[in-house]
Amino acid sequence: MMGKMGSITTLLLLCLALISIAIEAIDVSYDGRAITIDGKRKILFSGSIHYPRSTAEMWPSLIEKSKEGGLDVIETYVFWNVHEPHPGQYDFSGNLDLVRFIKTIQNQGLYAVLRIGPYVCAEWNYGGFPVWLHNIPNIEFRTNNAIFEDEMKKFTTLIVDMMRHEKLFASQGGPIILAQIENEYGNIMGSYGQNGKEYVQWCAQLAQSYQIGVPWIMCQQSDAPDPLINTCNGFYCDQWHPNSNNKPKMWTEDWTGWFMHWGGPTPHRTAEDVAFAVGRFFQYGGTFQNYYMYHGGTNFGRTSGGPYITTSYDYDAPLNEYGDLNQPKWGHLKRLHEVLKSVETTLTMGSSRNIDYGNQMTATIFSYAGQSVCFLGNAHPSMDANINFQNTQYTIPAWSVSILPDCYTEVYNTAKVNAQTSIMTINNENSYALDWQWMPETHLEQMKDGKVLGSVAITAPRLLDQKVANDTSDYLWYITSVDVKQGDPILSHDLKIRVNTKGHVLHVFVNGAHIGSQYATYGKYTFTFEADIKLKLGKNEISLVSGTVGLPNYGAYFDNIHVGVTGVQLVSQNDGSEVTKDISTNVWHYKVGMHGENVKLYSPSRSTEEWFTNGLQAHKIFMWYKTTFRTPVGTDSVVLDLKGLGKGQAWVNGNNIGRYWVSYLAGEDGCSSTCDYRGTYRSNKCTTNCGNPTQRWYHVPDSFLRDGLDNTLVVFEEQGGNPFQVKIATVTIAKACAKAYEGHELELACKENQVISEIKFASFGVPEGECGSFKKGHCESSDTLSIVKRVTNLF
């Protein structure tokens, strides 16, 4: 603890009763100032929580912590591809139980925003579209195309009818106060010309036809037809305005951080900057604001998109990937919500006027019924502002907003964080060596006998886009044969195979022998593989395994981006000239996935295979590994430390925890141990973890584990890693620290299952360093630490 100390309070743990929203219809409307609920204009704080990125067992805790953090609303997308993985076959079970998720929100007394889309972006595989949609003849996505519109209407109608049947719209007494059609289409609409404009009109008409009794929104759609409300997405939306004075200023995505991608560092966005963006938004007339994300969660299975989006979708959100408070962000924003809620009536009902002091310093005064609320905003990226406002001197730090509920007393400044910083740690001290079994991928073993195990899915005289497999696996086998006769000009001592691909991963085999592998780098998904080979007289089998690491999810025509092998040539040198045999138009046989995937080798109920227990094979591609472990004692979140592995997927008790790629390191440059919150944020501004694996630890939710019983861990190692270093670990708070500002109470707390064991440092003065590494400065009170220890009884 440091700085000027006000009162120090102990942490109170309150049990909150669950409150159900009344069954009476709730009237939701809007005007140019705000969303109105039952006749009252509201300031609404919302947070995005995506139900498939957590588990149903986590939902109550996540929503309760969101409510405690000052949120009124939970916002979620609806993910078409997981709900309709095959045409007409629907899945709303388990973590995909959308109705249960919305009712969990309702049980906590919160509202919901349902972003049906059904395009979601969200760094989600294929933007949330099912890949089978791509394979419908003559379909064109997100434009005036009757085939696409018919499929979109069928799914959207399914969702609307489901919500209506369960009486979940506010007009029925349910929690859903807003619904969204399409998503960020305005960003790319120009590429679709007139058909794009007509598609927007069609979307609006479709939405209105449902008559759900609550307003519809379109984000990033400046020409959203009335009565749909257009909304803003971005890091800052204070200078944005809706397309009509009759619509409220709404921010559907306030990006609290940024996503991670394989090969990149870990991005962070400071609590000060997020609070500054929110403060500015409300200073300039905003009334509905949603944090994207409030809880990011985990891309379980093969749901991450991009390509190359990591399994972790932590997003540096106020609730971290595991559902713990991300402090100080959670606490700093909670206090901001409390302050703005306290002046809700004046902000939504009053008139406002601005004073410009120059040099990006402004004051805004809201007045209503004899009450005034003032914002003092300094948008300069480096210079503090000293101003005289209503005969009182104020110093406003650079890049900050001060809120004065009575236009005199500053009760909150976005740059003054009066919440603890929690330093999380990975604890694997009590882990033990795992006893591994192993098995080679059967496809690979069968190739030694001249064939690839499994039925042929497709045969074609050309190279196909990998999406032909409807995304049922990351892997597609391209198999052909080449007959070589005596005197064939391709025969040479200098013979190469050249493969052009737009896939993300390529493994090449000739006559059962692994010739080599190659991986695309982030953002550059077209590459050429070339390697020396030897062919024999007669039949030679060539097998290519193309792998994806998430399909594209954003941009005009992203759905048509080719994925997979595009050309194959055999190249030799003959008398100094290059001889090329193009086998791209050979007859190619296609097989989908690994044999172990297809027979569900990872399923705990499957015990027909005999795993090898001796002579574990490490550093070999296409290997399956299996082990068991006990669930760690306690309530801390469990993670797999996959150090030593390369690339693949992992399952715990049959649950796919996601793709891993531990061997892909972030670049060495661009990271810093400190971050200046001042100035415009960008995704590469405040990054850490350079030079290390982009993601080393992988979340295993409690519901995936068995208490008191052995858990089964199965790993498919594609690249050739070593499982010996894999450990079971937990995540917990190691240290907590904070600045305490005079006149403000400060709470320091550990997690629910922890107690504060010791106070290491306390300063009343000018300490040096950062949280976790404080030291006394040149001006200090010598007995601060002893006073704090005596007051808190922590000696």
C-alpha cells in the first residue's frame, strides 16, 4: 500500500439474494437521449460474456461478479455454427444452452442484449457461420442473395421463436431489452455495392417483422434504417453520433483489451485508459455502454478463428479467462459505474453545455431540476491541465476525466486508480511427473504399407478448397499417385516436390516417408513448400496433410478465402534446365481428419485400443499421448502447463480444451514491463511475454474435472513435442497492492479461499517502483508499515 492513506477497511463478504425480474411486461423504448425502461431513461452498463467460451457451471458466478461490478446488462452473440453444425441438426445442450444462459442472467436480476447476427466476427471460427453454408451451390454470403437470406432467415427465426416461447423478451416480462441483426456490416458494405445496401434493408425488414416488442440495433451501420438504432464499436466512441437525433448514443463494443494470436505477445489495456474512454463517452452524451469483453473466456475445441487466434480469449477483460477479478480494472470501473449511476437522472434528463479551455481541455455541465453534474476532461496525451472552473482551481491529469457530481467536489478521476492490483501466479509446486502412454497416429502407420487408413470422402481431378470437408476437422488429406516409367524425364538425382498452399500447416509424405512440414506465419497464409524427394519406378504415393488453425472471420468476402493446397509440381534438373511435372490435375483422393479423431481416441469410454506403456516416443510427429491425474485440492482454477509440447489439441475427460501451439514463440521485440496509459491506445501499445510461447497454459474448467477420481488427459501432438514436462497447475493471487488516495476507502483482498498472510510494504511518501517491486523513495514516513500492520492485526 502506498501514497496518501485515508481509512483502511476490512473486506466484507456479502451474500446476495437472487432476484427474479417480475413476470409483467417491461416496456422498452428509446428517444434521442437514452434507452427508456418502464418510462424511465436509463444509464446502462453492459458486458459481453459469450456462453460457449465458458461453461454452464461458470455462468452464475460470472454474472454475479458482473452485477457486483456495476453492470445492468449482459450481452452475448448467438453462434450459428455451433448450434447448427449440420443442416437442420441443432444443438443447444450443455454449454450451448442459450435459454439457460439467458435465464441465468434473469435470475441475477440483470437485463440481456441478444446479438443474433447471425454473423458474429468475435475472432470465432468462420465468423460464426457454419462451413456447410459455403458449400451450397450459388450462395453468396451477406448480400442480396436469396439462398443466403433464406438460410439466415431460418436460423434467425429459430432463435427468435425460441426466446419468444420461453417468454424471454422484455415485452413478455423477460430480460432481453435489445436485439441485434447483422454485425459491423457497415465496415465492409462498400465492397458489395448496391446489393449490400439492399441487404441492409432486407435485414431491417426481417428484424421488424418479428415484432418482439423491444428495439433492434445494428452496430457500425451508419445507414441503419429507422427504427433500428445504429451503434458504435471501438476503443473510443466519445465523438461518434447516431444517424438520427431521435436515437440514443450507444456503444456496443468498448474493447477492454485485445485478442492474442499465435506468434504474438500478450496485449494489455490499462484500467486508466478504459475508464477514460468511458468517462469521455458519458461526458459527450452517451447513455448505453457495453464492455467487449467483460469476460473473454476460452476458445474450447476448434472454435477460435482468425486465423491463428489463440485458445485463450482472455482479452484483458475485467473478469479474466478463469472468471477471477482482473484487478485493478474490475474495481476501477466498478467505482466509475457507481458514480455515473448516482447522477443518472441529471445526465439523461438535463441539458448540457461545454466549455473549451483549449489544448484539448474541456468542461461539460449537465443541469436538471436545480441539480448540476460536471465533467472535466483533459484529452491531451502528455500535459496535465490547471484550470479555474467556477472559481475553483483544478488540476486534471493528462488523458483523464474528473467527475464532479455537485460541480464542485471531484469524486472520481479516471487516472487515479483506487483499487488493488492483483498479481496472479501459476502454481505447480505440488505437481508431479505424469505417467504417459503413447500411440502413433494410425493414418501414419498405415502409410508405411502404401495407403492411408480410412474411407475416401471425396475423389476429384483437381485440388479442392479445404472447406469441402465442412470443417469437421483441422486436417484434410490430399492423396494421389504418380506412375514413373523408365526414361521419364522427371527422373533425376535432383528431384524436388513443390507444393503451393493457402493452408496454415502442411505435412508432406512420399511413399510413406515424412519429407517435411511447414507452417505459415501470422498474417501470411500463402506459402510454398519445397523439398528433395526420391521416386521409384512404378507407382509412387504422395500424401499431403493440410491443416487449418481457425478459418477467417472478418472482412468482405472472407467466406470465399481459399484454404488448402493450390498447386503441386514435381521439379527436376535435366542438363541444366528445369523439368516440371504438374500433378495438380491428377485424380486426388480426400480423407478428413486423423484416425484418432474419427474414432474418438480421446473419449474416456473408449478402451478398445492398446496404448504402449514402455519406450515412450517423443519428438515425433502425429503421436497420441495419454495420462491420468488427480484434481488439485482447493478452489483455484486448474490449468495445463504444456511446456515441451509442440502443436496439437488436448482433451480432459473427453472435453476438448482447445488447440495448443506451445512451440510458436512471440517475437523478441515490442514488449515493456511498464505502460503509459496516456495517449491513444492501439493493440500493440502495451504488450508483454515477448520471446516466450504465445500461450503455455490452458484452462481446464471445474466441470471438466472429476473430484476424487482420476482424470484422463489425451494429447494429439502434431509437430513432435515431448510430453515429459507437462504439468497440472493452478492459478491464484500471489500479491496485491494499491495506491490509496486521501479521502477514499481502499480494500485489499485475496480470492475467496485465501486470506492476507502478511503486509510486505507500506509507504506514506514518494515510493519508487511498480506493484510487486516497490521500494522506499527519498521522502518517506518511517513508521508507515508498523502502523498499517498494527491497524490490520497483520504483524
